[in-house]
Amino acid sequence: MAVIKRRKWTNGSGEHVAWQLDFTDRFGKRHREQFALKRDAEGRLAELQGTTRAGTYRPLADRSDVAEGCKVFCQYMTDRRDRGEKVTETYLRTTRQHCENYIDPNGEYVVRRPGLKKKDSIGFKGGLGAIKLADLTAARVVKFRDDMRKHGAGIVTTRRVLGTLSRVLKHAVETDMATMNVAKGVRVIGTRDEDSERVTPPSKADLTALLKAASPDYKIRVQFAATTGLRASEQWALRWSNIDLDTGKVTVDSRVDAFGSIDKTKSAAGKRTIPIGKTMIEELKAWRDRSKQKSNDGFVFPDGRGSFTRHTNQTKRFWNPLVKAAGIEPIGWHALRHFAVSTWIEAGLQPKAVQTLAGHASFAITMNRYGHLFPSDDHQAAFDKIAATLA
């Protein structure tokens, strides 16, 4: 039920007239809104009637802003992490950083140690925190995207932040805080070079230089990554029970983040078995003999204390100095995964097999990144034959 009433009152500043809209939502809760003009009250009533019929009315949308949506979502994700429901510490911290750096720069979302204060590290001024969820539109999200790009955010960062915003709004819809997820479907388009997913693996000469400069105990880590193509999080989570040194097979079924949270692989496709050659088997046997972690439950590549290897730590202490000592152009650890995939392709493995071994969620991902590396001799022969028929 909804009623528009004329309200008149007098106070120290004189006489006043306004139009008051009283209505009860579909949950039985009463609301009261006031307008200066009758037509504004009637327009609001028509809007409420439309959303009520459509089942999209959200009583909290007019009072909650994007900042509140971020806070509620971050708490929801924290609770899920605490219950072990597929939320790693790394993912949670990244979500909080996206909210604090871009979506709502005026708020504080990153959990800091006592005594540490927030620093305005990136100075982004185009946040959405103060906008009511009821007033947030797709056009405003597009402006937010463009403001991020103008500020210097890369295409990957922009896409990830928009993904976080979309998840915040999706949760807001699920909790009756918002009417719709206006960030869903907003695309980020980069330049041709920036938007390309194609990768260029390091050369064999570069890898040889790396192996030559590495210590024996670190060399095995590099060799393993360049042979199996495991992601860093997958390699550091490996235990000896995952490696069958008799049959030469590595079973990938988990990953570890920087905070020691063991979780399932990145996707269902990430759970896979990868064969390794005889040379690699012998190297691993020798490594196990001299490793402090020999039991099946021990990490294959532990840190100095026998725990899992923290990727950021090993990158700073070992990988970057190794790249410098090898005298090659700076590359990241992930380049070893690209090298492994390139050798599979060079060896003649079919694209579908490469997808399976790499643990890609779809065939499209494999081809977008590595399709240009597959031999094109058959294609050339086909076009030569076509050209001959037209001569």
C-alpha cells in the first residue's frame, strides 16, 4: 500500500510544504520518503510500483553505497576463508587491495598490523565508494574503467578490479542491497600489443645459461619447472607422494599460496598427471637422497626450514640473482612454464594434449597463448596445392 500526502509545518525559518510518500514493501516493512514537489513523489511511486511488480525492489539500495557493499563483501569472503570454502588468503588480500586502491580509495580494507597506517600509494581519485547502489549505472562503471586506464592501470589490473567490483555487486544483489549487477559485461579493451595473450618463451640458450649459473640444489628446481610446466603454486605444493619415480609420473592436485594455504588446483583441468623423462627421474632420485624431506609427506622443494617454498621470497633471494648471474634479459619464473609448453609443441604433441598437460581450463586458452608456436608446414602445403589448382 502507498499513499502520497501533503505535509505542512512551521518552524523558525517560516512555513514549509512538502509531499510525503508512505509505502509498505513486499516484505511488510513501512517506508517514508519526502519530496519538495508532488510530481517527484508521484514519479517515485511509479518507480516503486514498477520494481515491486518486477520483483527487483531492494529496500537497502537507497541507503547503502558502494563502500558499504565492499565492506559487506569483504566480510563475507573473510568468513568463507575461515570456513575453508575455496577462498585463499592471497585471493582475499587481493580483493581487499582492489577495494582500497580503486573501488573505494577513501575506505580502509587491507588488514594491517597494529600501529601501521594506510598510505595513499597510488593516488587514484575516481573511486565509486560514495555512490548509492541504487544510483550506480553501467555508464558510471564505464567511466570508472576509463578513469583507471587514464590513471595508468594496465589492462590486466583493470580487468581484475572490474571483476572484483562485479562480484561485490553480485553479492549486493543476493543480499538485497542492490537491484542489479551493472558491472557485469563491462569490457576492457587494450591496444593490440597490450591485449595479446601470445607468449614468447625463453630460448634454449637462455635456459642453458641459467642452468650453468645455478647451484646444484637450485638447478633441480629450474629443471623441474622447465620440464613439467607446473605453475609456481603447484610446484611448491608438491609432496613426494605426488611423484612416482618408478613410472615417471607427476600428479598435480593442489596448490599453495604465499601464506601457506593449501587448496585445490586453479581449475578442474588443473588436476592432471604429467610424464617426466628418465633424466629427470634420475635427477629427482638424487635430489631426494640429499634432501632433508625424504618422506612421502615431505615437500619436494621445501624452504630452509622444511616448510613450503614462498614464491616471492625465492624469487628475490634466488631467481632474480640467478637471472642476473646468467647474463640474460630479465624474465620471470613463469617463463619456465612457457618454455616447457614450447618444447612439448616442438616435440610434436597435438594442441589438445598440450592443453591437458598445461592444465588449461579450455582449448581456447591454449591456442590464444601458444597457437602461433605450432608448426605451419601442413598449412603451407595445403595452400600450395590450392594455388596449383588455380594456376
